[in-house]
Amino acid sequence: MALNPFRNRKLLKSGLRGTAAVVELDEKALRRHQIESSERVNMKLKLRVELDGSEPYETAGQFWVHTDRLSGPGQRLPVAVDPDKRDKLAIDWDRAGGARSGGIEIGIG
């Protein structure tokens, strides 16, 4: 999990690149924030992370979420992972598409 903006920047600069599929999130909270036009909110996500050369794994945590770029479970997001602590990761929102891209319409920063 990564909520610290300085850690996020560091991970996005030097972390291992991969993708994470959203496994679980509070969809009602996401929709409420989208209706309220909340751009960034803190949400708990469960993610399935895939890195080249490694077995996929699941992790959960609190993440800063861009509600206009998150659709829900099944969506794939670009991530950067701490090579020494793989439960520490940052979602790369600059490379994430809009809410309708990269996932099924229906999830740690």
C-alpha cells in the first residue's frame, strides 16, 4: 500500500513496472464519489499484481484513487512496485486510461 505522495513518486520513478487488476473495491463508495465529482479519494482496493518474471499475487491496501479513471473490478491499472517489499506499490494514474478503458464495467498508492 502507498498513500505517501513522496513514496509514490519514488516508486513511480524507480519501482518495478507491472499491471494490477482490481479484484475488490467498495463500488457504492466509488459511484458516490463519481456523482459528487470527487477527483481523488482514499479507497481500499484489493489488487492482483502481475510483474514480468514473477508469479501473480494479491495485495490489499488504501490507495489514492482518481475516480474518473477507475471503473471497478476487472480493470487493469499500471503500477510500480517496491522490489524489496512487494506489498508496497503505487498506481500510475498518468498512464491509466479513463473509467471505461482497460477493464470490465463493474479496488493499493
